[in-house]
Amino acid sequence: MVSDFVMLRRGTVLTAAHIARIKRLRLEEVLIELPGPGELQLDISPVELDARSLADDEQPTWMSQATFSQPVPLPELGAAERLLFARKQEIRTEAGLEPCIDPEREAELTKGVHATFIASAVSGEVDLDRLGELADQLSEGLQTSNGRYVGFTDVEQYGQVLAARSVLSSKIYSFSGFANGQYPMQEQLRGHLALANGFALMPASLSESGLAGVWKDKEALSQGLLRYYGWLRQQGFGDDDALEQQLSCLERHDGSGLPRGLSGDEIPQLSQNWSLAWHYSGQLLSVPSRPRVSPHQAAVGLVQQSGRAFSGAAVNGFLRRIGYYPVGSLVELSDDRLGLVVQQNRQALLKPVVRIVDSDGKVGKVLDLQQESRVFLSRQVMEY
């Protein structure tokens, strides 16, 4: 135990990977209780992953194909969009908002995740130490106190989607309040990044469909993920139960997901929460076949999937935290004024508290739309 967190369950076979994990947590001493007389023997023989068994060389991964460098479509920016793009940091700072993670640090971490995924695809070898370091750094960088916002950025090439989506979904999951679960955020991020990295190892036909949530070969994708997950467990990469929760993120409420076809209450709550963050973030990034949508449109999409991909209760809980118009969003009011969302009204999610922004990008008075009968939000302005 580490506080209330079960780090190693009874019966766990200690490996070099487990010992390295103990060191990362800066523990100086571990008490091991033996069931009876005898010697403690450590099995530290490495377990190899044949990554090419996940990705047939005849069908290279999507990260090594021409589609990897394919540019993605970006929507045209209007006057309001250009205003926010030029002054979005200053506008939010003037309104008293701060990002949930420092933008420079986020950019550096995203590059690190991207480079690690590329290395996996090219060499067929997974650098779990590096993934663990990135998860630790991301966990340390995330801040979720009041007065913070999730910043959104798009990708320029399709090959950047997997890393950008992994980091963005981590921010959204943490920001929405789900991080205070049964496992430390550090452990959850280790599993999240490692399992996302699995998509870099698979043939394009599987990995691309997995990212899109449309299973072209469900059985093959399920078997690939289960094999990769089994290897992660053998390596002692994080808590087994936490990894299991991450693996179940691809399950659907109606039982049509993977890898095991769980449905309803069979899907752990933590898995549902990560699934919502993963699906939501995927809509906010452009891909070759589809430009990104606004956070408001992505939220509407979650509602439309209630009862099929997600439970209605899980969707409602997610939206009560992040809102239809997340904190930090620039919106256009029905009277043509611009506003910056600074607070959610959880009983009226379509009527948040905003700060008025003038034509020069200066932040003005506070307006609680829940108290306004004649003013409402007409649209969300795309900020990137």
C-alpha cells in the first residue's frame, strides 16, 4: 500500500519493472510479508513484445504511410476568430483565467509523446521508461483549480493526431474533475499513454479505424489490444487494475465496443469517464476526412450518443463539469456582442457566466446569462 492506493496486489510476481516503479515513487523502504518460511526469489527475466505480431510488415502502420504527413483541413476564421487568435492569452489573463497546464510545457510534452509514438511505429520497440516519464511530467503539470481553462490547439498533419489527442484528453479528463478517482492521476496517465501508443504499432486499417471509433476489423483490433495489454501487465507497467480500466475505454454502453463487448454497468465508471474525454477530444482535432468542430458541437455529439456509446448519467456528469461552452470559450451573444465564458451555471449549462469583450479585445463587465431573459448565446467562436 501507498497511503490508500494498492500498489502491488497479493500474489504479484516482482520484476525489475516493479522495482523501478517503486523507485520512481521515491519510496525508500518496502515491507514484504512472506506467508511462511522460505527464501524470496525475484524473477527479473525480461518479457519481450513482438511488436511485429501486432503490425504485419505487409500492412505498415498509419504512422509510416503517406497519410501520416497528410495535411488536415482547417476552417476559415472570421473576424471574431481572428481577434481571439491574436489576443486569446491576453483576454483570458485580463479576465483572471489561467491555463490548466502551461502552454510551453504542454507543447514540449506533446512533442515528446509524438516522438515516442513515432519511435514505436518505426522500430517496433516500445520505450516504456520514456512513456512513464512523460506520464509523470504531464501529471505534475496539470492544474485543475478554479479560474483555469482548457486551451485547444489543432494539428497541421494527420500524424500529429494521436499525440495531440492523448494530451488533450488527459487535460479534459483532469479538468472535468474525474481525476480524483480510485487511482492516482500518475497511474492513469501511464496506462492512457501506453495504450494509445498501441495504435502506433498496428496496421493502418486497424489503427485508423480504432482512432475513428469505427471498427473495420473488430476482432483483429481486439486481439491486438489484448496482446499489447497482456505485455504491459507482464512488464509491471503500472497497476494492473488501472491498466484494465484504460483498456475498457473502448467499450460502448450498448455492448458493441471492444475488446470484450462489455455493456451498461459492466463498464467501470473510470473507463466511461476516460472514454468521454477521449471521444470528446477527438472531435476537437481535424483529420483528413473531417475538420474539427467546436466544443459546443462536440458536447451535442455526446448527448446524441447517450444510450449507445455512453450512459446518459455519464454524459450528464461530464457536461455538468465541462459545460457546453467550456470556461475560456469566446462566444457570440444574440445581440452581436462577444463574451468570454468564465464560469458554468450547472443548473443552466447553456447560460454560463461571461465577461463582455469589446471590439478591441478588452475585457469588460460580468454578465450572468441565467439572470438575463433577453440575451442568450448564439454560437461559439472557434479559437484556433
